Amino acid sequence: MTKPEYSSDELLPLSGIQHFVFCRRQWALIHVEHQWRENVLTAEGRLLHKRTDDPFFTETRNGVISARAVPIASYRLGLSGICDVVEFTESPEGVRLPGRTGLYLAAPVEYKRGREKRDPCDEAQLCAQAMCLEEMLSMDIPVGYLYYGETRHRVTVELTAELRLLVREMSEEMHAYFKRGYTPRVRMSKACRSCSLADICLPGLQENNLSASKYIRQQIEGT
């Protein structure tokens, strides 16, 4: 049964949902075991996000109000985090904003360093942000946007019922893992090659049930 509401002490980092959809073990290593190691991909992503990391900055262009580094939370999902950018556009289905006339509809914009992915990990993170904003602002948010730094392309994401269900299921599973202190066993994939935690996770060792000495020997010998 879905928990009706979480307390502030139970909120998990919203950004973790992207890790969780990508790889549950990676999420647990970061958020349960508190292990992290940066590589060139994560460093590039961190630098890209610096463009939006100013919580006191807002601007208006072509009637669209953009707010950066917006704190968000959902006590229904049990998640909290920061939206890179939230865009507010005048709409009869929107809400009033302090110091502004008219009604505005919100849409989250998430910045990613790479390119579009085959799995829905980016879309899930974006949808979770929108669900937080919906709870905070008492509005329905139909779409959000993903901006990919490698392709310099902005993608419109429809926040469907299926995507919202995925977010709810992932957040419940994350809370269950966190409460148990559980780290799943490795499930190797091509993504392991670029994972910043590969040296901590040791996917080859875990997947093949090798002894540490045999695994190290294989890496040295290239077999």
C-alpha cells in the first residue's frame, strides 16, 4: 500500500531517481553506502549545471519567466531536490505568482551533459520534478523539457500517466531499499564501462563470482 505522506526527515534526493532507473546498484552505492567517484562524464555534467545554479536569478524573455535553482519537494513521493530551471508561461490553467499579474503555468527544464538515452532515466527525473511542482503549486503540468549539452538540443517531454506511474513505483522502491540499507547485486551491461563507480562496484568480479585475486590477475593480463 502506498504511504500517504513522508516526513521531512524521510525525503530522499530527487536526483537519485535518475540513478535508480539507470542502475539500482549504482543508486544504492551512492545513496545507501555513500560512495562516489567522479569521472570525466560526471565532471562535465557538474560544470554544465553551474550555468543554472543561481537561486536568486530570474529573467523574462518573450513573455516566459525563467527561475533558476528552484528548491522543490514532494511529501507524497518522499523526494526533494533542485530544479535547474522552471519556466513560467502565461496560461488560463496556471496560478498566480507573487508580484506578477495574470496566471502562469510551470514547466521544469533539466540540463544533461550528454545526449538522449534509450532508457527513461532522464524523463523519470524530469517527471518527478514536475510532480513536486504540481504538489507545491496546486497545478497540473503536462510537459517538461530536457536540454542535452552534447547535442545542444532541447527535447519536449510529455508527462504521461505511464511516466508518472514509473516515478511513483521507483520512489516507493527507493524508500524500501533505503529503509533496509539494501544494495542489489550487480547486473552487468554496456553502461558499466562509463559508470564512475565501476572501480567500487567491480561488476566483473560480482557478475562472475570471481575471487578478488583472480579478478585482479585477469585485469592485469587483459584476459
